[in-house]
Amino acid sequence: MDPLTSGLLVVIGLFVLMAIGTPIAFALGGISLIALVASRGLPELTYFGETFYESIAHFGFVAIPMFIMMGAAVASSPTGRDLYRALDVWLGRVPAGLAVSNIGACSIFAALSGSSPATCAAIGKMGIPEMRQRGYPDGVAAGCIAAGGTLGILIPPSVTMIVYGIATETSIGRLFMAGVFPGFMLAGLFIVWTIIACRISGGYGGSVKAGVNQVANNVRANLDAIRRVLPFLAVVLGILFTLYGGVATPSEAAGAGAFLCILLAIVIYRMWDRQRLQLIFRDTLRESVMIMLIIAAAEIFAFALSSLFITQTLAEAIATMEVNRWVLMGIINVFLLVAGFFLPPVAVIVMTAPILMPIILNAGFDPYWFAVILTINLEIGLITPPVGLNLFIINGIAPEISLRDILLGSLPYALCMVLAIIILCFFPGIATWLPTTMMG
């Protein structure tokens, strides 16, 4: 059987398994095992276990559960509430100020937690009811939170950037720096659209003013909220400084950050009872195991594709295409967009980044710039069906808003992400200037 036919059968089998509800890691591992045994016989089982173990026996992966623990400590504390209250006071008087403050809170909380679902849940639980109470349209209220949550995988520290760095053997510190300015640029585009959407709907006028006056009467309480958040921000800035300055490896910085965030949660928010600490460790264990299983299964899937010469055939077909390099980049982005509709970012990165990296380098593109493009592209999948994880999280915390309204409110933000990718194509220095300046 030729490689293209084998690849088509493998992809169809993968989608069938996912369509019947098989978890992604088991779908990837199962179809890989079937393909390897069918093509190379039962002796191939010997290499299955070895490949599974070796794919995650990498010291760099220690940073993943540590950053997840750091995010779990922040997400389990009232940090999101304090961020929301503080930014509401600062931004409440600008047009669409409450929605803008929610995006700002999502941006900062994303940097603290590094998790899109955690950001949506933490900010959305307070922000969506408050916006609806003040007269904001349901689509804007849900859409700005769903979109703001996607910033968690772009603004550093980001778990997906760590996975990309390990998969492509690129510097994680440079990847973090490359995501800083694009992350804030994307947040700015979200804010611009939010203001436009609110002006079009006309549904945020007098209600907002009344809400701002009510919050402004509690200035002292909001200043206390700011003081409680600042230590967490200091931890994030310290982590980035140690990474950029070469003081510590990502794993060491992540371990110190996780310890400090748990300590701050205990000291500042009195989270020393056993149940709340167990919740942090449970969430960390659950998400870490899920990500590591996906990484291991995706590595086996890549091994199966390579053993069947599917990867080599596909890469050669793409590399030999006689097209402009920007047309090639457009084809790659369409491929990533479709993959992101069905698979989580971590799975897409582990499966595709090692294949695409030689093609990107041969075409003359910067690998750190491409990491940002890839991440923004995968963010679109978080707010679009059929998977659209952030959409379902918003629907879970605000069931009174229909999934249709959430989707329609989120789609313009997906277009903002497409615009961000276009801007980065014209001005790649937005992603490359900071790592080049800081690290040469």
C-alpha cells in the first residue's frame, strides 16, 4: 500500500475514534498501534512501549506540571475576583469599560495561570453576570471572555510554548519573549472590537455609569485587591527575568514559581485548609496527566506515520511545491486551522511541529515568529466549533446564554486573530524584535 493511501486510512480511523467519543490520547495511541501492527507485525509492539516512555522521559517536561500547578494555585484563589474589581475601577469610565476591563483581567490572569480554560472560568464567573446586569449584550459579554481566555496559551509563561520548544528543540526563553508583544497586540485588537460591538449594540450606556459609581464607593477595598494581586504578578515577572537572563532553566523557574504561588495563596488568601490544597494538587495532576498522555500518544502517532513513510512523503510533497513561500505559509495555516478545529493545541503542536519545522526553515521563515503564528492559529480553534473548548466552558458557567449567542459573539474575535496573523506577516518584528534584542 502506498504511503498516501496508508495516511488517508490512518486519518480516517483517527477521526472515527474521536467521533465515537474516544479520548484524544487513546485515539492517537490506538490508531498508531493498529497501523504499526498491520504494517510491520506483532514484533512492533516491543517498540511501542519504549517509544511511549522515551517520548516523555525528558527533563524539560518537568516545567509543564510545575507551570500547571502555578496556574492551579492562582485559579483556585480569589485572584481573578481581585483583578476584575481593580480593573473595573481603572477602566470603568472608558467606553465599554466593563467589557474592556474583563479583557484586561483575562490578559493578566492568562499570564498568571497559563491556561485558557482557567482564565475563562475565573473571570467569566464574575464578569458575565455583571456585564449582563449592566445591560451589555449577551454575545459581547460571552464573546469577550471566551476570546480573552485564549490569550492564556500566547502570553508567557505558556505551556504550549514549552511543548513547542521541546518538540522543535528551540529556546523556550526566546519563545516566551516572542509571545509578549503579539499577545498584547491581540488583546488590543480584542478591546477595539469590543468597543465597536458595544457602540453598535448601544447596550452599555447608563447602566455602566451607575455600576462604576457603585464600585468607586469602595475604592479602599479595590486598592486592597490590587495589593493582593501584585505579589502574584511579581512572581510571573521574576520567572520571566530568570528565564531571559539565563539565571535558571524553565524547569527550575517553573518549580520556584509553583512553590511561591502556593505560598502566596496560603498567606494572602488563607488557603491552608486541606480541602483547598487538595483541589490544587488534584487539578494539577489531572491536567498534567492529560497533557503528558497526549504528548506520548502524539509521539507514537508521529512514529507510526514516519514508519509508514507517510511523514516523509507529505513533507517532500510540500517542499517540492513550486509556489511562493507566502502561498506555502498560507497552505500551512489553513492546515493548522482545520487541525485546530478538532484537536487541542498541545496535540497539534506535538504532531505537526517536527514535520513543519524543516519546511519553515527551508522557506526562510523565523522559527520563533512561526511559533507565534501557530499559537494564534490554534487559539482560533478554542472559540470555534466543533470542539471550541472555551465556548463550552462559557456555556457551563452561564447556561442562561445560548450556545448560539456565545458562538456568534466569539466569531468576530476569531477574525481579530486572523487579522493579527496578517499583521505579523507584514511586520514580523513584532514577534522577533524582543528575543533578538534581549538574547541576540
